[in-house]
Amino acid sequence: MDLLFLGTGAGLPAKLRNVTSMALKLLEERGTVWLFDCGEATQHQILHTSLKPRRIEKIFITHLHGDHIYGLPGLLSSRSFQGGESEVEVIGPKGIDAFIRTSLSISGTYLKYRLKITELEEGIVFDDGQFRVEARLLDHGIASYGYRIIEADRPGTLLADKLSAAGIPPGPIYKKIKAGERTLLADGTVLDPNEFVGPSQKGRVVTILGDTRRCENAVKLAEHADLLIHEATYAAGEESMAREYFHSTTAQAAEVALRANAKKLCITHISSRYDRLASQELLNETQRYFANTEIAEDFKEIHIPLP
């Protein structure tokens, strides 16, 4: 599992940063990619990466401000010409359906794949047993959501050496034990899978927040997250401006990470008024509050390892 930033700026494109989009690469887990937000020129950013649009399975939109959605019609259209045939689901706030369908209709765009659009409310918005996605409303000028992506725990490792030592040769029995089934041997012995399978492997949690002021739902979504993505549009000390424009500072992002006991924080949605040197200072001041912090850059990739 890896998170690739395609755009990390706030409001409008800049030389250093395109507007917001990020890709959660689930290639090993399910052979797909999930996008979170799709600002203008996201498909251009993808051209500079190894991402394949046909791999995109879901697109989660945090809110309907232009710097988070203006890239959607172009990306959805281009995917038809790039070998994309599998269904794509777009999940976002009320109004996302009208925005997409109006854009595609007026431009005469025909998609070769099925497009599913889901307008969300708070709660579980996806659950297939392997991954569960929870959405909560944040505090922004318009409806803005944060997403908590929860991977199911994985079964423990089969202790094949222990089975072999017990005189059980490899075969279908190993598969049953791995699946957690109590197994009856020909001599009447019952094998308890708990004795031959190691402890389950804890699934990962990734929290991706849309634009927001500091709020309690951000903390709830980020509880014990392996990785928290939080906007930091303003520097510490600019809390009054951040509140006026419904955004957060570096210090407020760090506070959410601390209160949630997150393992790692990455700040993004950086204002274009911060150049490369000033961006480094944003990182430095965030790390003074929460040490395990990184700052997002376009094309930066963060690996999220299994515990």
C-alpha cells in the first residue's frame, strides 16, 4: 500500500504544486488504485507517473470546490481512450452527480465503461470485507468530508514447521488449518487451528481529510491511523486567518495527529505563497509539535507498511 501525491497545492496551480489529488495504490492488495480528489490537470500529473488510468477503481471526492474536482471530466473521458473498461465509482458530496453528468453531457462525451456515482452521507460508504471506508463531515465553507480507510486484519501465518513436526505432511489439511477450520485426522486426532497459525496481522488505517478547520470529527477519523493526511494551508500563528477561511494551520494539523495518536502525519494543501524554502519551514514548525511529520510534494510517495 502506497500513497502517491499528484497535487499538493491549495486553491490554484503553482509552479511547485498542482492542485489537490492523491492516489492510494492498492496494487498488491486488490490490483487497483483509488483516487482522492481530482483537481485540474490531474490526468497530466498522472502522465509523469507509472499509474495506469485503467487501474482506477474508485474516486473519492472530499468536497466540491474547483481545486478538488475540475480534473474529473477530463480524466473520466480520457480513461475511455486508455484501455479502461472496468467500472469506476465516484463517491462524493451531494452535487457531484450533477457536476459530472452535466459536464459529460454538454461535451458529448461517451464512456466505454460503467460509471457509478454515489452521493455520500456520514457513515460507512464502502465495505467489501477487505477494506472499509468511513466518511465524516468536517468544518469547511461547504460540505467537506474526511475519509478513514480501514484494512481488514489478515490471517496469521501458517506454522508449517510445527505441522510437519507433528507428522502432518503438506496437503489440503494445511489449507483447512490456514482457513481456521478444526480438522479431524484419520486416527481421530482433532487439529486446533489456533495451535498451528500465528497471530492475525493488524490491518492498516489511512485517514485522508478534506479542507477543514480544526474539528472533533477529524480526530475521530484519525484515531490510531498509520498515516494521517491533513491540510495545512497556513503557518502556525495564523489561526485567525485559518478560521476565517475555513482552513487549518500546521500547529492545528499536528494537534489533531497528537490527539488521535496517529503514527505518521503528512501535511498538504499548501498555499502558493509558500515557496520551497518557506515550505521547509512549515515542515519544521509542524515537527516541533509532532515529530513524525512529512510534507507532501507533487509526486512524493509514502509507503504504508504492514505492522
